Amino acid sequence: MIAAYPGPAIRLTAMGSIADRNAAANALANAESWLGLLFRWLSAGDTPAGAVHRSIVDGTLGPKCIEWTPVPLPDNTVLVLGRDVTVEHSLRRALVDSRHRFRDFAELACDFAWETDAKGLFTYVSDPCPLGYEPGGLIGVAADDLIAGGGLARSPFEARSAVRDAPVTLRDRCGEPRRFKVYARPITDAHGTWSGARGICRREARQS
């Protein structure tokens, strides 16, 4: 079973020594480093069902991220099965980096960024919000409820086409008017159906 497993597989004794391992495990470089971390993780206490441990090891094409899952065996040994999750690990790291980059750009480019759903409710508002609301305080709130006065043919928070430099007056948490310029784009689902909007607001230089 160990030899037939497609990824690295190791069988460890109760004392922590290697009883058996397959060719994929033998091929991993820096064995002393990742094996030591694996031993310490397993010996730290009972590992719950489904627990996994990740190690970064050197491969022929660069570093690999291996996810290890322990399987206790009836003879008091532990079979540890490895799965190469390098692509998943890299994608997750890229997504985190992208999220941080977006947040930094949004903070530099505008006073706040936002997103609404098909009902016109806020699903995202960047922090800090210049309207005086606590982080997350506007989630689920109807965006149009913040608009002071009327006269708009269509709320920019429900944009069906690109909106640029549209003036809008919003009420802050205390009810005071704050003038902004809105830039927005519509959001569509996989079928091309309108499902909301996202955009940014910039405060006008002069406030009344």
C-alpha cells in the first residue's frame, strides 16, 4: 500500500523511527528538516481526526508544499500520507497578496470602496468609513438610505452601466450631509444577469 501510494508515504513506529517509506518520500530533499518538524507535530499529543501538517521541502523544480495526514494503524504504528499542495498553497498566497494590494490601492485612491448586491444592500465597505460607521456597520444596509435628498434618475449604488464622477450627497452616522463623487461599475453573474454594483467614493474638496 505504501509503495502504491502516488505521493510520499511514511510509516512510523511508536518511538518515532521510520519503519517504512516509499520512493516518493525518499525523493524529498532536506529530510532531516521536514522529518524533524513532522516528528515534533506527531509527538505533541493526540492528533484529531482530519488533522494535517504542512512542510516546505525542496524539489527538482523548486520548493514544494506537502500536506501530511496521519493514519493510526492497528500495530501501533502511524502511516503518514503526503499530498503535494504546492499549487493550492501558491494560489492562496497570491490571493492574500492580491487582497492586500487591492486594499492598499483602494485606501490611496478613494475615501472608501463599496459593493452592493441585487437588492441594493451593502455587501462590502472598506475601512475606515468616512461616514462615521464602525467597521462592518453598513453591511446589509440599503445604500440608497444614505442618499440625502432625491432627484437621481438612478442611484449610482445600483449602476447598470459605468458611472464616473457622479455627484452624490450621503448622510453620515449623525445625519450630516457629506458630498462625494462616485465611480461605479455593474456586477453581473455567470449568466450575464445584473447582480449589483461596486465602486469607490471620493469626498469633494469643499463641504457645505
